[in-house]
Amino acid sequence: MMSNLERLSNILDDFFKEETISKLQEPKENMFIEFISDKQKFLSFSFDKHPLPKNDFPKGIFPFFNRGTGKVTSFCDYIIFTEKAGSLFILLIELKSGKDNVNKQLDAGRCFSEYIISTLNRVYNLNVSPQIRKISIRKTHITPKPQQRKKIEYLDNLHTFRDSKFWLKKYLD
């Protein structure tokens, strides 16, 4: 039987997905943080792949949106799909160096994720209802020294990251 991760992998274009990553990064912000999966299977999806192949994406990744409104194509940096005990989790991650609000980018990632899940349910005749977690990682919150693994706390479904490394399994409880 096929897992939901395998089904998602079948739906999403290979150019935007990765099944292994060693760090979360935002090169424009000069931000990097080690990503620890501890053998947890996942599928990472990112729109920040540069450069886009012009033959495959002649009008960009969202050809149906008007480019005059920059907010239309603004998305979070990572969408990570993973499963635990039969439940699907979606982690929406935005890396920022400054104090800019991350909610609009995370909300856009949520809308896109819900569309992907609707497509998954339609194509495979399923009724998957994932747990979606929004995570803000700020350069000022990345601590250089190792910390004890603490339980993740969410405020209005948003977690502000405060660690030295990103442990995937911490976000699945």
C-alpha cells in the first residue's frame, strides 16, 4: 500500500521537492540552520529554487497570477510533509533575518498546502486531514549553543523557533 508521502510525491513536480536536506536556508538573508530528520521520512517542497528552467516555467511558477501584485506570489520558504502514526503533518517554515511579519507568507503556504491535500484526496479518493504547523525562524532566534530539547509550544498555531538546530520530530507531537 502506498503512503501519503508517496502519493504526494507523485502529485508534486520533482523540480520543487527534496526527500533529503541537511539544512534549512534562506541565502538572500544569509541564514542557514541544520536540519535533523533522525530517519523520519519527509518530503520538502520549496519555491525558492533558482534559476527556474525557462523551458518548463516560461511565465514563472504561477503563470495565472498578475505579477503587478507582489503579494500574490509570496510564499513561505519550506513546506515539509511528513507522517507519524498514520497522521499527515505539514510544517510551513519561514526564515527571516529582520522583524518583518511572516504571517502572510505562512498563510499563503497554508492555502497552497490545502490545495495540494484537496488534490491528493481527489486523485486518490481519500479523506486526508493533515495537522498543519506554522513555524517562524528568525536569525535573532537561532541560538549558537546547543540547547536541551524542549516541547514545542504554539500560539495561534504559530511557533517561533528558538533552537540551535531544527529537529523534525519535535514538531510531530
